[in-house]
Amino acid sequence: MALLDVQDLVIDIPTAGGVLHAVSEVSFTVERGETLAIVGESGSGKSLTSLAIMDLLPRVAQRRATRLNFDGADLLTIPARQMRKLRGSRMAMIFQEPMTSLNPAYTIGNQLTEALRCHDDVGAEAARARAIELLERVGIAGAERRLLQYPHQLSGGLRQRVMIAMALMCKPDLIIADEPTTALDVTIQAQILRLLAELKKELNMAMILITHDLGVVARVADKVAVMYAGAVVERGSARAVFKAPSHPYTRGLLNCIPVPGRTAPGAPLGAIRGQVPNLIGRLAGCAFRNRCDFAAPECAGEMHFETPTPGHDVRCVRLAAQKAVA
Amino acid sequence: MSDIVLELRDVSRRFEVSQGAFKGSATLTAVAQVSLQVKRGEVFALVGESGSGKSTLAKMLLGLLPPSSGEILIDGTPIAASDRIAVARRIQPIFQDPYSSLNPRKSIAQLVGLPLVVHNVGDAASRRAKVVEMLDLVGLPRRLLDAYPGQLSGGQRQRVAIARALVMRPEVVICDEPTSALDVSVQAQILNLLLELKRELGLTYFFISHNLAVVEHLADRVAVMYLGRIVEERTRAGLFAQPGHPYTRALLESVLTPDPDLGVPDTHIGSAMANPMAEHAGCPFQPRCPTALNICKTTPPPVSALPDGWATCHLLQQEAVA
């Protein structure tokens, strides 16, 4: 059984102009030891999806699903008290901005040990020992000294390492990393990604990596879900999705990025024409159809997943037509 | 007109930084002895990580911050000698974040037309016509003339910023991370637009970025900055084919191409951020350098000439001797 099983997740946000369908019928599973990358542009619903799993959505947002299971527990019906116990201990989150998600008024040591002492019955000494162990594990030298420092005394890379250590304090089964390296320099990004991959393997954790960076996804993920306008449009192994991108949006995204050695310098980059549709009001059909070269009248109808190869699903009813053109 | 449109001669910028209530202040050297020449019509890229001094350099180029020492010349005339309005006519910025660089209370027509007002060009009607022409040029629909930035998407806002920068037809455009706040699909549109405009208007770009893939795509020449110093300056092709400085090499290795067969590379450089306050006896990159020698701790690296540029590294010097 998968560690996390999400079926038909829907997030609706009532607004003055009508209901905003932020996430519609998103389904995926994550196994222990596996990294799922959710990739999409801003507004695609990737961050809301992760917040929905952690039950951290803003109060106005309405969450529905046919299934939302975490290691046998039904997250849709679980009492709030028990959800609080899971959150932070068995499922942990790493946010994008380490400067805004660390409390500037508390020391690193204070913040690191807080979660552990809340969730597990451990003494201050044991918690401190664990904090030192983890800071060393994430490659921070002089861990004992660091415990007494405040966030502003650390560089961006160090802060992000502290965030990772904090997420690992209670030995979680699932870690959700929302753009964990976007705010970092490129050389530090590579180090943090290597560290995450190493720790995931060592602790046999499942990881959901939320990012807009296709390079990061290709290098780190086992499985990929590409989101567009609140829906998963393509999902499968990283290999399948990158070697044979089959949704026109996935292909469009890949054509947009300059790749040294592959795209000719100075030549026009691929572009996706048009703009993301408004998600307020009734939605029907494929949300990408007004930007798609393969759009046909049937794209306004009911959408379903096609499976070009086992384990590779594409939410497109024009797969055959795409092939004929290509 | 000379071939060199923008020149920096030994430009440094130091800041006095307070160390706390009872300590004296210390000197932070944000930019150290930078000399560069940007040719007319080229895309000159400046690459570096946060804290390397890129943005301080950009501010000095725009005349917003005077250098502590050294000279900046546009077309052979020192910036310091001309007034700000005259500088602004020849050199214009495009900033990273179109959400904070556009005044939310001004309409698009006002934003794009402001430089015309500042420089006293034409009357209201001719300014409006000029603004319309600019919107057409950057691919914005005319109906947005009286819209406000809040009604625009990120890509549209960046187009407004580009229109505003170009309305006075400057010679040099300083692009400070112009696409890093944008989504990938929008980034592609803006990069395409920048290249198109450059060809059409014969612009010179000074392009500041930390994204090596973007730099490889549009730069003619590249300078790599580390802790306020230029450590390597090369042609695009040369730099990407055979980086000379170990820091450049680490930067290039860190570029993650979307290739599922490859993992995350090990760049072999430490994460210890070098302290910009410390005085470096030797090479500033030495604490992180995987190939550092003893001499790197004690002696600043000399400039080694390469066929298409130069780099400052003791190893290159030793190779040349051997």
C-alpha cells in the first residue's frame, strides 16, 4: 500500500466573483523511499495541493477528495488533535523562504527542539543531542555553537539546512519540500538537493518536491506530476515524462527553457501562446485547449487520462492526433 | 563614435558597516577594482551569486551610487562629469521584479510616458503617440494604455518595464535579472522579446544574471564575479567550452539541465560563504576552492591571459609555466 494515496483532490475557494477552482481532481500516490515532483507554474495549484495534504489550507478553502490516505489513516475524517500529531512528526514540510519560516526571535536550538519536545516525550538534553546530530548530518560545522545563534546570523544556505534539520527532527515518513532551493544560489542548490536525496535514501522517507524548475525535477524525482490550471495533465516516471513528454503543455514547457549545448544561442525559444485561463466559475474540458496547437472541438468535452505506456498517464484526448502531426 | 560604449576603469565601491554599539565600523568592499569594456551592440553578461556585488555594480552604472574610486565612462565621457538626466538618457535599467518596480498608482500610459515628461520631449499628444508605439513594439495590446499594473500579469508588467526603459531610445540597457521572477513560459517570451528588440534597435545589453543557461543563450561575452572581483572574462563560447577559473567551473557544473539520466552534480566546493568583510591576503575563492594550492592563501592570483579573455587563478599561471 502506498504511504500517501491522494484520489480526486478538489480545492475550491469561494471569491466575490464566484468559486475559484484552484485544484481539480488531482490524484497521485507516493511510496516510501520515493520522490514525487509536482511541477507547474505559478497558479497551477501545486502548493495548495501540498497544503491540503498537511491540512494547512487557509480556512476559506474547501477541500474534497474521494481518498486521502496517509499510512492507513484517513486524513479526510481524522480528528484535528490526531492530525496535529501527524503534522510535524510523521509528515514534515520544508518551505521556500527560510528567512520567513524561521522565527527571528528564537535561537536555532530553541526552534529545532520545539517540535521534538511537542511530539515526543523527550527531555531537553536528549532533544539537544538530536538537534546537534541533525545539524551535523546536514553539513553544518560547529553545531553546538549554532544552536545558540539566531536565524539572521546564518547565511541563506545555512538557514535552509536548518529548515531541513528541523523537518527531520521527528524522523518523518513523508517530507514535503516546497521550492526548497529556489531562493538559493546555484552552487548551494546542488548541495542541498544532494543532501535531500541522501537523507531520503538513508531514512527511507517519501518526498514530495514542489518546484517550477524542470532541471531540478529531472535530476531528483522518481515520479513526476505536471500540473496546469489546477489539474494534473501528465504523470509518470521522470524518465517517461522527460524522454517522451506527451501533453502539449509539458512539451511546451520543455521547449521554453534554454539548455546549454542543446538550444542554439540567440535562436528564439519555444513559447506557449496565450495566457492561463481564469479558474473562477464552471470549468469544462481541457484548460489548456485555448493555447494548444492540437485543440479540437472534443477538447471542450469530458477529459480523461490516456496511457501511452504503462505508468505514464496523459490528460489529453488528442494523443492520436498529436502523433499523426508529429 | 567609438566601439566601446561603456567602460569601467578600476572601479571600487566600499561601504562602512557598523559592527555594533560599542565597536567601530568596518569596511566592506562590495566591488573591488573592476575594469570592463562593453562594446556597442553586444550582450555583456555579468554572472555571480548573491552578495558578489553585481547589483552594486549595476547601481553605479546607472549613476545611482558613486564609485569610491575609479571611473565609469559612457561613450568616453565620465558619468561623474555629466548630470543624472543626461546619464538616464543613454543608460536605462530593467529590474528583476516587475511587481515592485512599477508604481501601482500610475496607469501604463503614465509609466511608459514618464521618461518623456522628465526629458521634456514633445507635447501630450505626441507623447501619447510615442507610448502607443512602444506598447506595439513590446507586444502589449493598446487597450492596456489606461490599465494599472495591478491588472497585468507578471509577463505583461515586465513588458511595461521594457517599454519604459526603451522609450528614450537609450544606448545601453542594464538588465538586472529581468526574468528570474517570472514563470518559465513567460521567461521564454521575455528573452525572445529582448533579443528581438536588440536586433531591431541596435541596443547594447549589460545583462546581470545568476542563471547560466539564460546567459549561455543570449550573451556574447561573460564576466564572472566573486566577492566583488571579476575572476574571469571570456567570450560566451570559450567560457562554456573551457572555463578557466575553478569557480566558473563550479557554476557551470551546477546548471541542472532537464536530463533524467543524470543526478545532481557534486560541485566539490564548500558552502562556506566567504566573508566580504575579511581582508584576503590571497585568492578570495581559496576557502572554497577544491584545487587550492599553498600560494593561493598568501598571494593574490595574477591575471592569466587566455585566447579569448582572461582569468585570475594561480593554477592557470602554473600551467602556463609548465
